Amino acid sequence: MFYCGNEGPIEMFYNNTGFLTETVAQELHGLVVFMEHRYFGESWPFGNEEDSLKAGNNKYLTSL
């Protein structure tokens, strides 16, 4: 199962999705994968907004 979450800390969503992680995934012998947003809020791959958005460093800003 792929969980897209929302714009916020991933730990908060994980801690509040016990039904998915403890019930559904176990019953289906599956795995829940949480996506983390990049280039949003405090999540900057190169440490800060300015460096992360420089040409070449923004290669991770993609939906592919």
C-alpha cells in the first residue's frame, strides 16, 4: 500500500495510521510505504531553500 500522506511530518501520519500498519498490512501480508514530501516546509534536500533550488540541485523536484 502506498500512503501519500499530507504536507506535514511523516512521523505524525505514521503514528496515526495504526489501522493501515497494524491491521490491513498484517492481514494482507503487505507493506505500507509512506512518501515523504521534498522541497516543502523543513524538507530541503540540500539543507536550505536557496541551495535546494539552484540549477542542478532541483533534479529531485519531479513527479517521476
